[in-house]
Amino acid sequence: MRSTDAPLIEVVIAEPLDGPTAERLRHLLAEALELRPERLVVDLTDCPFVDATAVSVLLEAHREAWRAGGRLTLRSPSPRLRRLLELANLNGVFDITDDRSGQLRPVPRHEAEAAYPKVLRP
């Protein structure tokens, strides 16, 4: 059983996520993850642009949340970001939703593990 201080933390992004803002995002997500939430939601509804640096930051946060037993969810990413995630084969790694109701679908650990890329070792 994991001990959490917060079951859900939402981070709303309302500016482009590129090199300069990606570092601020890294610090913001690190602070949120220190609270060990069960679910960390990054709301990208009003985010006009996400570059590869920011995707890397989101992936790092996802890995950290995963290691702590939590889950990172991207809410309402743009069609361009969805396509980028698909091309990078990351669309199955992140939990992606357009649900703004606050009632996020629980992601069973076995379902999430099935989507997470496996590292094959000889």
C-alpha cells in the first residue's frame, strides 16, 4: 500500500512549452511529484505549442510518477502533440484524456503496465 499526500494534482499549462519554459515545467512537476499523488494531471487545453524538450520533461515526470506508484495523465493535448506522441510511440505510455469533468477514468495497473514499453534483454 502506498502512502500519498494527495490523490490528485492538476497542473494547468497556458503558455507554449519550449526550451525556456520546459525547465520551469520540470521544476513545477518535480514539486508536484514530491507530494506523491496517485494521479498527476497536466492540463494542456490552453497550451498552444509543445516542443520535443517539453515532451522529454513530461516523459521524465511520467517515469517518476510511475516509480512512485502513480500515474501521469495528459488532458486535452493538441492534435499536433497527439501526432507527435504517436510518431514517437508514446501515445500508449501516457494516459491521455479529454475529460474536463474531473472524473478521470481509473487506469488499472495491469492495463497501464501493458501499455508501458518493455525493455527486452537477451
